[in-house]
Amino acid sequence: MEKELSKPTLSPIVLWIMIVGSGLVVANNYYNQPLLSLMAKDFNVSKSKISTIAMLTQIGYAFGLLFIIPLGDLLKRKRMILFDFVFIIIGLLGMYFAPSVTWLFPLSFLIGFSSVIPQIFVPMAAELALPEKKTQAVGMVMSGLLVGILLSRVFSGFIGEYLGWREVYLIGAVLMFILWFAIYFFLPEVPPNYKGTYKGLMKSIIGLVKNEPKLRLASFRGATAFAAFSAFWTTLVFHLEEAPFFVSSDIAGAFGLIGAVGALAAALVGKLNGYFSTSKIIFYSIVTMLIAWGFFYQFGFTYWGLIIGVILIDLGLQAMHVSNQTIIFSLNAKASNRINTVYMTSYFIGGSLGTFLAAILWEKYQWNGVIGVGIFFTLLCLLSHLLFDKKD
């Protein structure tokens, strides 16, 4: 009873630190996408080589999700978060001072690996909130996360074009430094809720993969869909540099605002559950992504074609992502952090694979190569859903 009474609560200032913090931290993973062309020119390297930066950031994020996020069940979370921020700041400052392109690769991995804090904030908000406000708190933190992803491309594209790509990372480091102090002074400490060893914790994750077919299917759908999505966003800046556009990183970044239309529309998915099953919503979401690739193929050399495609691909991915999470979080409430670890790790491994293949095929086949990657992964996603959803 005494422990229950002494449990910290989610005050408005703590909630807003989590909302803003989620957006600012996750943005670190997406700054590089509109900046790749500027980096390639600065270091005089090929576009396929510089795209490795985006791929390594996503791989780093996947590894961070796998090895860091489960620690939220094992360690005191505030102390863990503050320690992690040191590595985020080191990674961002390293990008600013990097003397050669070789340095950018391990630093990009480090940024991705350490910038997983939002995935700690989400379950933390749920734990600290009053029962009647839990859904609202989680939704607000997730909204901060989504806004951070979308606006990061706009911010980095604009700053990169007018101040330089290095300055994007310097500003990012300053923001992380300010956020560190806000967390230090205001975020309450939350004790661990898992009694056992780290080895035991990781073994339990393997058990979840083996015993939960719905988790396996959702993870595969998420991985293939995000692979297609990442293939598009990584190479968009290269595509816009070519004829007939001939525009710079600021325009490529501005497409993040257009994507917000589709992504935020996906927030209405919950209201569709009364009319369609989750399986049907996922099916229509994947079909929406396929239609987006149709627009990219047929009208990808026009602004209006790209705009419609961006809205559709963001809408399709986010709607499916929300539906996937609805499924997996209903499986085992006591293991929600670890279930999220499995799903999100798969998600970003898929994203890194899509980035890698799109960069290679861009060098050989330009835009048509990217289209091929996107359609392949989207069809793979659709096929897995059609074959295995009913069985699960």
C-alpha cells in the first residue's frame, strides 16, 4: 500500500516533456534523408555509398530497440534515459565534426542505436497516467513521435540548404543537451517491474516470437511495408535533383509536410473498427500503398503525382502500423514492452533493407529501380497477409 501511494504520477509538465522529447529524439533518425545529396557532394562520394548512412541509422535503431528497450523493464528508467542521452549527443556532435565520410557510418549507427528513448516514454506514460487517462496520454506521446518524424525532414532540408548539413546535427545536439536538463529536473524515477536477469529478459523475447504467430505476422507485415516506405523516402532527394525538377534538399524536406496529411489521417483508423475488421483495414492499407507506387511509376516525374503518392503511402503505412499494434498489444499485457521490441526491431530491419536495395538499384536503374523495390516489398506484404492472416 505504501508503494502504491508513493508511486509518481504523470503531471502535465512531465507529459509535455515526453511529448516534445519523443519528437525531438526520433527526429535524429530522419535528419539524414534530405541531406544525403549534400553529404555526397561534400565528400565527393557516390549516392549509393552515402545512402549507407540512412541504412546504418535504421539498423542502429533496430539494434537499440532489441537491446536497450527491454532494459526499461529491468533498470531505473530515468537514470537509464539520462545515460543514453550522453551517447545521442556524442553521435550528433561527431557528425558535425566528422573529418571524412568514413566517420559518418559508425556515428550514424550510434545515433540510431541510442535514439530509442521514445519507445521508453510510451509505456512509461501509460504506467504513470491515471487509468482513465492512460489512452489519452499514450496517444499524445505517440502524436509527438509522429510529428517529430514528419517535421524532421522539413527542418533538416531547410537548414541543410541554407546553413549546411553539419549545422543540422549541431542544432540537434544543442536540443538534446537542453532536453537532458529538462528530464533531469522534472522526470520522476520509475522503478523496474521485472525481477530477473538481462539474459532471462532476452530469452523471454525469443519465447514470445516462438509462441505468438500473430506477432510474427504483424512483424513481417511491418518490416516489408516499412522497407517499401524507406526505399521511397531515402531516394526522393536524388530523384528531385534530376530532370525535370532540379531542386534542392529544402524541397525534398518539404515533402515531409505533405506526408503529414496522410499520416495524420491514419489517426482516424480507430473509428473504422466499428465498420471493418482489423484484417480488412490492414488489407485496404496495403492496397493503398500499392496504389501509391502506381502513382510514383506513372506520374513520378510530376509534382502532383509525387504529392498524391506521398499522401497515399504515408496513409497506408501508418494505418497498417496502428492496426498491427492494436493486434500485438492485445496478446500479453505483461509483456507489452518486449512485444513492442520484437515488432519495432523487425520494422526497422525491414526499413534498412529497403534503403540498402533502393540505393543500389538507383545507381543502376534510377527511379524505375526504386519503383521495383517498392512494389516488390509491398506485394510481399500483401501476400503474407492474404496467406497467413486467417490462419492466425
